[in-house]
Amino acid sequence: MWQRIQTLWLLIVGVLMALFAFQDVAIFTLPEGVYCLLSNWNIYSGTDGTPQHSVWAIGALSILASLSAFGLIFLFKRRMLQMRLTVLLLCVILGELIYIAWVCWQFCSANGASFGIRFPLALPIICLPLLYLAARRMIYDETLIRASSRLR
């Protein structure tokens, strides 16, 4: 299990998504000069910390992605299921990024705010190629196993 490279990639994805679940993703500057922060759970004022809009789905998807990546590590005996669930996880993270973009666009257009990203937003973007590489390696392992079974 641990000698396979896709296990390492899935472990990195799990750690990155766990870190992402508890970080501030973006910063909004309102026309009055007040700034707001987008965390994975809500949009809150940067000055006094009062929540302004709930976006709990971002945090829930982040934790789901992290737990799924850790769970996929232990499906090494069922490679095809592991590969399909890895592609599904890739789609979930991509959907989460689209949802973040939609929330930011909606908040900026409603309040006339300007938008600035922060570094933790790069963490799920880094996870996308890692999941792709893990899925490709799972396909390679499965074809290698099938080819060796035909030789017997």
C-alpha cells in the first residue's frame, strides 16, 4: 500500500484539503474602506468579526474531500473503484472551486466590493493535478496486473 506513488499523492491531497478547510480564502474591500474575509464557513467582517453571510458548504466540501482522500488510500485492493472515486473527488474539488468563484462574484456584485485572493485558495488547485496523476497511476497498475494475469 505505502510503496505505491498514488498513495503518497492521495495523502498530500488529504493534508492540503484539511489545511484548506480552516483557512481564510479571500478578502473583500467594501467601498467604505471596510474589509471582509471569506473563510470556508462564512464571510465575516475583518474589523469586528461579525458574520455577514454563511457559506458553510465550502467548509463541508473541504472536510469531505480531505476524509475521502484519506479513505481512498485504503481501497488499494480495489483499484477500479479507487480510480473512479478519485475522479469523483477531482470533480468535487472542481465543483467547490466553482462554488467559491460564484460566492465571490455574488458578494462583490451585491456590495460593490473589490476582490482579492489569498494563498490558501491555491491548495485545492494544487490538489487537482495530484488527483489526476493518482488516477492515471491507478489505471497503469490495473493494466499491469491484467497483463501479468494473462501470462499465467
